Amino acid sequence: MICLTYLPIKQHFNNRTQVINKSKGGIIYENNTAEELAVTLKKLLNNENKIQELSVTGRKAVEKEFNIYTKTDHLINIYKQLMEKN
């Protein structure tokens, strides 16, 4: 059984592509068509090693960088900078 929970597959030009590019934990397909999505999914589902690699890489990125603690720290720093300007 394959779980795609941690395997983002997104069309190109979506805001989430930045996360996928930075984390290396997903696949981006270019054309927003059902056929392109089907081809991309078929390639992925036929490559168990790639699924495992994307799962591990994506999970590590979320744990390290894309979590509530790092995002909270970033937001606090923005507020501090704004307060210093006033």
C-alpha cells in the first residue's frame, strides 16, 4: 500500500511550488491537465524508491523548516522589526 500523504504533486505556478522546490519533497508537473497529472502519478507509483525518497525528504523539511515553531519565530521577528520602526 502506498500513502501519498507526504508527497505533494502540484501543477507549476502554484504558491506551494516554492515549498516543494525548497524541500525537495514533491513533484511539480507543468501542464494543468488530467493527462499530465496521470502521467506524473503513474511514473511516481511505478518507482517505490522515489516515493520513499520524497517521503523522507519532505518529512525532514517539514520537521526542520516548515513547522509551527519556525514560522512563529519568523512572524515574531517581523513584528519586532515593525515595532522598532515605530
